[in-house]
Amino acid sequence: MNGELFAQLEQKIQNAVDSIEMLKMENEELKAENARLQQERQEWEQRLGGLLDKLQSLDESSNGETA
């Protein structure tokens, strides 16, 4: 009976180790994806900022012409 319990415990531990390894791999993938998305967001913010600056300068120039 002790041998059977030991085998069950060993299997549960192996399953836990396998799960941990899979979660570690998934975590690394998610970290990489997060970094990529943060970079993409930063690029979009820069582009949007540039467009807003252009619109603001157009608005300022049209206000200067009408004044």
C-alpha cells in the first residue's frame, strides 16, 4: 500500500512540475506579447501626438488669419 501511495504522490508532483513549466513558458510568451503591445501603443501615441500638433498649428494659423 505504501508503494502505491508513493507512486500516486510521485505522479501528482510530476503533474505539478509539468504544470509549473507550462505556466512559466506561457508567462514568458505573455511578457513578450506585452512588450510588443506596449511598443505598438507608444508608436500610436507618437503618431497621434504628431497629428494633434499639425491640427493645432492649422487651427492657430487660421485663427491668426481671421484676426
